[in-house]
Amino acid sequence: MKRHLFMLGLLFAVPTFAGSTTPTQDASQGARRPPPFERKSPVQVIIDHRQDLALTDAQAASLTRIQTALDAKNAPVKQSLEALRPPAPPDRTQGTPSAQDQANHEQARGLFEQLRANDMAAYQEAEQVLTGAQKTQARTLLESERRSHGPGHGGRGGPPRGE
């Protein structure tokens, strides 16, 4: 059961980040979903909605600098998470997870928290670049983006967060 939760955590734990990687093909398991840590950061979502938010060139340049710094800060954390990612979904017929599985789960949890903290700090810095109206609109866009990535902590088929 804990192994199953570990895998779900790796696949769905980061609700605010959306990625643009292409899934890899594996003959035994079909297309593999990109990991949750490859999702876009909130700053990248804002940059992607530059026209919707009517960002000035100076604002866009500042946000791009913030995103570049965030990418550099998150790169080693994402590499560590990728190294912990198992090659295949967990075998649900297997009994109790091994001590190594539990250690990997705890390590991954810490790394996800680090990514979350980095993203939050970058978003707070990005908000200082935006006007009041842009902040409100950006929050709406980010909420919409988060909801578009499936169920929240309700799990498979469960309600999204806040419902």
C-alpha cells in the first residue's frame, strides 16, 4: 500500500507545475506520462499568458530572468527525482514495500517540498513585477491551470481540492 502511495505521490504530488516533455515509449507499458516535476512553474504559466495579462516588455524580461534562475535552482532537484523514479508502475500484487522503497519515498517527498518552496519563492518574486489587476488575473490563470491537471488530493476519480 505504501509503495502504491509512493508511486502516486511521484506521479501526482506536484499540483502547480505543468511540463512540455514528450512521453517516452516502452513496449511493455505503452506511453509513459511525464513526471509531475516536469510541469510548468507558475512563473512560466504567467510568461505563457503574456498577451492575456498585457505584460510590458520590461515585465516579460523580469519574469524571464526569474524563470531562468528558477530553472537553474530546480535542475539538480529534478535530476535527483528522476533518479528515484522507478522504470515501471508498481506491482500491486507485491506485499510490503522494501526499506529502500520507503527511503526513496521519503527522499522524494523532501525533494518535492523543495521544488514547491522554490516555485513559491519565484512566484512571490514574480508577483512583485505585476500590477494589481495582473496579479488577480494571474491567480485566476494559475487556478485554471492547476484544475486542468486532473484530480487533486481526492485521488483517482476523487474530487479536486476545495470541492
